[in-house]
Amino acid sequence: MEPASGSRHAGPAARPAAAAVLPAGGSGERLGGATPKQFCTVHGRPLVSYTVRAMERISWISDIIVVVSPENIETMKTIIEKYGHKRVTVVKGGITRHRSIFNGLKVFAESEFSKYLLQKPEVVVIHDAVRPFIEEDILLEVVLAAKEHGAAGAIRPLVSTVVAASADGCLDHSLERARYRASEMPQAFLFDIIYQAYQQCTDYDLDYGTECLHLALKYCKVNAKLIEGTADLWKVTYKRDLYAAESIIKDSLSQQICIITDMKEDAVQAGFLLHESLKSQIKVEAISISLCKSDNHLQNIFSGQCYNFIYIHDKQSAFQETQLQVDMLEKSNIPLFYPVILILVHLNSSENISFSIGMEELTRIKKFAREVKKKNIWVYGLLIHYKDHLPLQEVVNSSAGLIMALIKDRNPELIGVLFSSLVG
């Protein structure tokens, strides 16, 4: 789920004109494998795309410069096109991190370096492409500090004590951990300061340096303001970090659910019971509605920040209604580069469990699910069989656990599968 793009720190008038440079030229040696970490997929989408989107949804960032190695330029352009990213320029990186950042800055100052010269920002943000969980609040705090002090950067407390080893591999001394901090991203600078610093850099600094704030201090005598950052500023470095990133994204998409029922009594009752069963685990909105293309309330629901929908019905076939919901999701404001879950719940009170849904309908659901998967809408089916209202409560309570598992796990291998929940 995307965080709200508002900020508690400043109104629109206080927000400076800013641009972002995202170095994304690393080889990913520490991650292992042939794919650089910025292009590794997390929940079906390249990591760099999450970071670009985090910057893109902040209205006061005018341009996003992604700096990649020459062999990955076309890969990055394909990602931009596939996920519909805006305000993004891809720049060829250098052989080191600092040389790549310098190349990214040049598109604002040297027309011969770019096909078109972008408007120079007041402040430029430098942020690693493999730090996808950046929020507007911390970014704005760093940018406003940079506007006041010339440079600013996020920091975090040291987790471990830092020691220095002697030439023979023995302990020489240790640092007092309370006095030191880990330098993190984002960092921000008045553009003229950081560009001037890079112009004066020695080849040694460009080839072996790692800290941008130090360049501003060394070449421009600017003491950066240090801002205490949040715990989610960590960098994806090792393979285990990819799993952690996927877990965070899954959790963020599983905070809210919308239960939609038709107007039939049993469907409304099932929707109410499911709401009661789930409300202690997840934010739930339940509506009973007659699906039609002109329903503004349903369209507003689909245009919110919910990525999980349940449609409860008692029809032999609800294919037309399901297609309508998919159409509304496609036209909504939900960014469909995140998977949206749609669980179709079929209520059945007949004695014949086996034939409550025919094989033709099952085949139709599977085919439909495969097609809409291409649009990043993941369809699952659930058959709830009951005999009267008392068992309905039991079976709905039982089904709630399965529904939560489908939402939290978000397993693409189960798309189009019809699950069954029975009582008695």
C-alpha cells in the first residue's frame, strides 16, 4: 500500500524545487547471482522501480535521474515504460559511484551531456536506488535542512561497535559508539554546492570516495546538518535483504480489505459475518451493492488505497459482475504495478456440493484469472457450502483464516484456484 504523500512538516509554499539523482550502477557482487540487485525482482517487480515510484509520488520532486551502467540502459528504459514511470531520465553511469553521481548532476548543468538540458533545481537529493522504503516526511526534513545549511543527510545509530585493527590483525583501538552515527540516505544539497564539489574532486576522491557529505565539507567548507533517520532507510545489500523487502511490501499491501456483496440476504449476511471475523486482524470496509457501471460509491472504493477485495454472491455464475469489477480496478487510481487481490466467494446452500459450480464455470474462472493476471489483478475462488444461517456463521469464521492467508501470502501459483470451505 502506498503511503500518503502529504507531510506534517511543511505546507506547499515551504517546499523547495528539488530533483533526485538515484545511482543504480552497482554490480551486486555482495548479493551474489548474475542480476545486479537494483534489477532483482521483489514481488514480481524490479527493486529500482519501487524506489523510483517512492520519489515519483512526491509532487515537489521535478525530475528523477536514474544513473545506470551502460549495459543496463535499455533494461532501465524498459522498466520505465512497463511500469509507467514519469519524470524519469536515464543517464549512463561511470566506473565508480561518485563518477556516476557526477554524471547524474551534469544533466542539469552541461547541455552536451544530455539530449536536453533539464532545469537546474534549487536542491538535489541523492538516494540509493536500492533503498526503496523512503517516506516523504524524512525526505522533506533532509531537503529543508539542506536548503538552510547547504547540505544534509540522514543518519542512524551504530548497531555494533567499530574497531580498528593493527597491521598484525590485532585490536588497535575501538570507537566510542555513542559519539558516532552510520551515514544513510537520503542526502540533499543545494545544487550549486554539490556540483561545485564534484567539479573540484580529485581522481582519487572520484574513484575511492563513498561519502557525498564529505565532498561538500572538503571542497566547499559546508558542514552538513545530520538528521536522525527512521529504521526503514536500510539498503538492500545481501540476498536476505530481498526476502525482507518482499515481506515488508506484502505486509504493507495487506492492511485493508473491502468486502463487496450483492443485495441477496445470504450474501449480505455472509459479508457481515466475515467483517466481524476479520475486523480484529485487518481494516475492513463492507458494502452491499447492486453492481452497475454507474455506481459512484464502488468506483470511489476502487480508487482508494485498498489492494484486497472480496466479492460474495450466491449465483451460479457471477462472471459479468466480476468482469465489471476488474474494469473498475483498471480505471481506478490504484497503481496496478502492485498486485491487487480479488477473491470471488460463491455461496452454496444446495445439497449437491460437487456440482454447485459446473466444470464449464470452473474452466471459465481459470482462464479469466490467467488473463487478468497480466494486468496485475490476482483472482482466487472460494466456495462456501452451508445449510442454514447457523452453519453459515461457522463456515464464514473458518473461511476467514483462508482469506487472510491468501491476502498475506499473495501467492501467484494459486491464481485461479477454487478453494472450498465446508461445515457439517
